[in-house]
Amino acid sequence: MKFLFITLLLLLSSSVLQAQSLSEVINTDANEYGIAFITNDLICFTRSYGEKRLMLTQRKGDTWTEPVVAPFSKDWDSEYPSFDITTSRLYFGSVRPKPNTDESQNSNDIWYVEYDNGSWGEPVHLGGNFSMKGIDSGGFGVGERVYFHSDRSGSGMYSVDIYMASSESETPKKLSMSTETVDGEVHLFNNGNSMLFMSGGHGAIGNSDIFVSHFLNGEWSTPESVDTTGSVNTAAWEYAPSLSPDGSTLFFTRISNRNADIISTPVESLTATLIQN
């Protein structure tokens, strides 16, 4: 039954208009969040059970394999994967020793691994101005540009804002959709000109909601809630948005009864207009 559920979800039936949980092959009694498609048949997501690990599951025929810990995530906390189709890099946040340091200097930083024909490279640390003392995570690459969230303007969750930089030497730019509450976990559309993100601002009805913004005339548009029907954004936490490779399905995470699960819903059911992926 669990394989049937996830197969149906990824077939993306347009008749299903309510957000629904993914199959038990992904969602468990642990916390699952932050899903990324590497290919149509390979998924990476975060599973937290005290330790945070990146998990991989692969579609074989009509079923998905039992998730396994990614080889680059076995020893250190890792979360929020995203895949850049232009560079074949999987970005993720991780607390692990940076180059030429020891564990005493660990911090939550952005890393990436390259994916090549079924093989994973070694983790590479984004240093320079990408790496500060606090939180630097949720990296999403689009070619040379890397979008991420950081609490560098203060400390703690409500100092987390969205930034973008194109190199380690460039001073990251805080983006206009950042608010006085928490903002982050960016997902860029394939066109690079539309963005999903989570925020506790912009009139969120819950602790955090999912919003969309479009890059028009040289600036990001006023964020819009992706859904106003209560199917996606609720009084709970909704966060970690992403899209299926064809842009037809929205994936996000909701915390319910203190447990985080990955949810999906067809884009056509949303009240916001999402520009072609």
C-alpha cells in the first residue's frame, strides 16, 4: 500500500485537489522535511531522529526503494537539500568540520556535492562570505548564484533572512522579501525568475507559510501566499517548499502533532499564479 501511495502522488493526478501526505516510504515517526528531486527517479530529503541525515530513495518501476542515508551524510548532521540542474550540484546545510579546522569550530554552513552518472563527489564547503558564525543554510544554486538563509543580521530564528551571492568574495545581498520574522528555505524555479520560500511575515496565518515571488523589472515582486484556501497554508508550520521537476506539484513540510511530514499538492489547485517552471 505504501508504494501505491507514493506512486500515485508522483503521477500527480489532477483530480486530487487537497494537500496529502507522502507515502510511509518517506514519512515515518521521525521528522521528514526538505525534499529535492535529483532526477525524475531519484529523491533526496531530510530525516531527523535526533540526528539529521540526508536520505536517498530511487524509483524502480512502479515502486520506490527503502530510503538510505546518503554517503556524504553518514557522519554529520545535514539538512535542506536542493539540486541545481545547471551544475549538477546538490546543496545542503551541515554542521561538520570546515577545511583546515577541527570540530570545535563547527557551524551550520552550506556545502555541496556533485552528482555525475549515479556517483557522488566529495562534500565541498562554501566559505568566504557564505560562512559566518551563526546559521548559513538552505542553499539553492542557480549557476553561479547561490540563494540561502542566514541569521548574520542578528542571532536566533527571527534574525534569519534570505540572501544571495555569486562568489565567496562577494558580499551577500539581503533580498527584499526578508521580514522581521523568519524567512528562508528558498526554491528557485527552473527559469530562475520565480521563487518559493517560507516566511513568518507577509500576513502569514501560521507560524510560517509558503509564499511565491517573481523577479520582474529588475526586482522581486511583493510575495503572495501560494494558497488561501487552507489546503497548504494553515495555523501550523509550513516550510521547506519545492517543486517536482516538471513544475506540476508543490512539495512542502507541515508540522502536525509535533511531527514533520512532507506533503504534496498539485500546483493547479493553488490560488497563486505560478509562472511556468
